[in-house]
Amino acid sequence: MRVVFAGTPDFAVPSLEALLDSSLADVVAVYCQPDRPSGRGRTIRPGPVKSKATKAAVPVFQPERINTPEAIAQLKSLKPDLMIVVAYGALLKKQHLEIPRLGCFNLHASLLPRWRGAAPIQRAIEAGDGLSGVSLMRIVEALDAGPVLAQSAINLCEQVTGGWLHDRLSKMAAGLLIENLPALASGKLKEQTQNISQVTYAKKLNRKESWVDWTGSARQIERQIRAFDPWPGCMFSIEGKTLKILEASTTSHHESATPGQILEVGPEGIMVQSGQDAIRIEKVQKPGGKAMRVADYLNGHSVRIGIILDTASHEKG
């Protein structure tokens, strides 16, 4: 099959690699978002998918807008049998969907219809879901609304982080694609319409969310810490210093205290009152510094019991 692949970040790389290694697929082109400035130096670097495609000598196209007549004509000139989309970063329109002979299909990092949208991995952890996974679906014009052809699920333990789940689902997506590639070629996959009543949306991550709101429950804060690891992270300010929380645990606390108030300080961690119960901060990182256990942080920093941490920092952006 003549296959066009569309993807941009590292999540999509294993799926592209799987297609390049498949005897059923001839990857004739790769579409990526235009190169953007990144890092502290705001240096323009090629994205992970572009780098992989370039090394494999596959033509790469990066239209600023994929919906222009020129971009549509370009895609049509490739005469694809199949188009596979993985975290590309732009919505395809009807004109695109009608071009490939076998259709356009997307690999999405959730068990649709749960968590349509931009940040399904993090929102699943943040919500305390017991399951996550990947879905192979036929693309329609509406966001992540197409019929599902296949899914692969994974149980979420209470220690899973956003970074770990990202990497795991990335590999699972590639496996699901290759497993179903013969059926995609033959058109024999059964399509299941999504149940509209079960749809949830995973809104895009925002840096403003990284500031801990101590009025939330300890369970909610702990899930957010894991969900937002590695980005955008969970931050708080203590004694005028900003710290990122890398690890924390919840603990029951029923005495009267103000959310954000420090209850205990010791080698095991810094215990802070939340809106319900308390959370023990166990591992932190200073901006630009190394990760460290709280015991090590306390060797060089004084933290007073009883002070109340800022509960409005999350609104500062």
C-alpha cells in the first residue's frame, strides 16, 4: 500500500517506525507541523517524526496550513492508498478524507469515546481512571468522533505518571497499527460507532494548571502531580522559593487546619493540609536544579511548621 503518515511529536515515532518496517506499507510521504522554536534558547529544531523520516529518506511536507488548495493538491498528487495520523496537530477536512483509496485513520491515546481531545493521557491519570489505552479509528471531520475499529487497553496503577503512560501508549499504538494493518488493507475491520453519552473531553494542558491549589483534596493533588509529570509539572512556592513536586503521597488528617498550612516537616517529607486530608511532599526539584528527596532539601533550607503556603499561585500563570 502507498501510505502517507501524518505526525509530529515523539509519541508518533514508534508508529512511523512500524510502518517503515512493514512489508505491507510503502511510506511515500510524511506530514509534520512546521518546525517551531523550542527550549530555553528558542532554537528551531526538526521534530522527532521529521528527524526519523529524514533519516529514512522519506519525503517530508510541513504546510503551515493543510487545508489550503495547494496542500490538498499536494496530498492528492501522492496517490495514497491509506493515510495514518498520529498526533499530527491539525484536523483533516472532507477533502483530505476522500483522497486515500482506503481512507484516513487515527491512533488516539485513549479508550474512545472517553477523553477525546488534546491531553487524554494526563486527563485519564488526573481523573483517577483505572484504565487507559489506544484506539484505532476512522477519521471524520469532527474531533476524535469517528467510528472505532480496534482498541488496546492497559490497567493504571496508582503510581503511574504522565511520562510513563505516554511512552507505554506510544508503543501500544504502534503495535495496534501493525496488528490491524492487514485488515485495513482488505477493508475487513468492523467499525463501532462511538456512544455519544459516554464522551468526555481532554482539554489542552496549560502552564497555569501547574500551580498546586491546596484547596483541592489530597487525592486530587497527588493525581495531578503524577499526571503532569514531566510537563507542565506541579509547582508551589515555599519561603519565597519555587519548587516542583516530583513525588508525593496522601495521608489522613482530620484536625482543623487551613489548606496550604504546613503540618509536619521531617526526613519523610513536608506534610501540607489540603481541602481534604493532607499531602506529604517527598521529592522536589528547584528550577534548573536536580531532583532531590525532601530530606536532602531540608539540609540546606529551613521550612517552618505552621506557615500557610500560597493558595492562589495557580492563578498567576
